[in-house]
Amino acid sequence: MTVIVSTPTTGAPHEAIHRLIRQAGQVILGKDRQIRLALACLLARGHLLIEDIPGVGKTTLAHVLAQLLGLHFQRIQFTSDLLPADILGMSVYDRDNASFKFHPGPVFAHFILADEVNRATPKTQSALLEAMEERQVTVEGATRPLPEPFFVIATQNPAHQIGTFPLPESQLDRFLLRIELGYPDREAERALLRGGERRNMIADLRPCMDAAQLLVLQRAVAEVHVADALLDYLQALLAFSRSAPEFQGGLSPRAGLALLRAAQAWALIHGRAQVIPEDVQAILPGVAAHRLRGAADRGEQSEQALVALLLNSVAIP
């Protein structure tokens, strides 16, 4: 493989990225990598799923990012009695005008937090599908565009917890990345215990950019150079997942595009003008783990084991 010499990018946009990561890290302690992954997902114009136990900061991370990005933010608390109309909106009869008037739901915002998404029924979960994929919603026969940028962070409790409805594969595939926050390390937890409630700090955060600047950065992601040798590596990963007997099926073309976009965003965040194999390897677990299934005749295999097998079996060309 030809050695890729990566030239760091400079300038105000890149400084804004680092300022955002630094300020977010003052609230979400000890989770620099997860903050960077969430930001990479946003810059790649994808949607993020955070799966973890209650109380580790999933909702707080979403609030922090929305505040620092200066975006119109709406939180939707998913419950078993939530209806699709509660998300999308509905038409209400206006007696003064003798006509129906559409009242948009909370999905008509730049930044949506779908909190505890797997506590709602599958019918309600599916109300987000068109919005996430096509950035528009169809309500009562009329199609309405969503604002740009549009980003969904969904939080999810582990499937074994009471009162959850597992997301179907079709909806899981709408999320470009899935991450876990996990417990803080000892040092971060001590700072957390001494520092008090982290959510109280969110109101003091000042936006690092606005919606227009974010759109510029999203366009810049698409301009990050991808060499043919890097595409060879990415295609080799996809091909192995589809042909190796350890996997049931494999990564789809959509997953391949997601991996490429996320790797470009990861490179941009780290100041590189082109993607290197390490960018693909860094982003692969978040992109692939929720899309891979182990073969039934191979016994129970964890997602982490499947991702490790994929990374270790495909050499950099």
C-alpha cells in the first residue's frame, strides 16, 4: 500500500471543533472518545444511537451537544403510550377559518433527542424511519421537509430491562453509529462526585458554532480525500463480512457508505485532509457492531468478538 502523507487542516472551523470537544469534556468527564464519535456522526450527517444502562450520561451528552452547536433542540420522551402523531404532529380543525391547520410535532427541529426509544411500541418507533432516512415526513398525505441540519440522538436501555421493545433491524440500520458510554474511570468519577450535578453546567455553555457553520463542516467532510488504496481496504472489509462463515449475511452497501462517511468525519476532526486506514479502524466498531450477526451454527458470539474478527482478518492492502 502506498504510504499516505496526511496534511493537517487548519483554520477557524477546525478550532471550533476542538473548542466544542474541550467544552463537552468539561461536562461529560472521561469520555473524550465517545464525544468525538458523536461529533463524527453528526458531521457525517448520520444519526446516533447510545445504548447503555440508566444514569451514565446518555441524555446529558445529547443536551451538551445541542447547546454547544446552537441548534433548535427537542426532546421526545418515548413511553409505551406514545403515538406517532405525538412525534410528527397532526391537523386540528380551526373553527374560525372552517379548515384544518397542521400543528407540527417535535420532530420539526434541528436536533432531536429520542430518549429511551425502545420503551415505545414498534409502531411509534417506526414514525422516525422516514424522518431519519429522507429528512422529511408524510402526515395525512402531505410531505413536509425537515429543517437542515437534522440530527437524531436516540438513547436506548439494554434489551434485558423490563418494558423495552427491541428496535427492528431496519431501524437499527438507520443509525450511522451506535456507542456506549460505560462507567467513568476512577479519576473521572471522583471529579464527578466532587463537582455536583453536571446538568446544571449545561446552561452556562456557550455555542461554539451555529447551524450555518455546521452545514459548512458537513460539506467539508465530503471533501476529505479518499485514496483508491483506502477504498480497496474498505471494500475488503465489506467482502470479508459477506463471505466469512462466521457471519450471517454481511455489511450492506449502506453500511459501507456509512463507514466511509464516518471515517472522513473522523479524519476531519483529527485535522487530516485525507482518510488513513486508522480512521476506518477507529470508526468501524461504532458503525458495524449493530449491523453484524454471527452465524447460527457458530454458537453465541458477542458483537465485540465479531468486530475484532473482522478487523484482525483483513490486512491493510
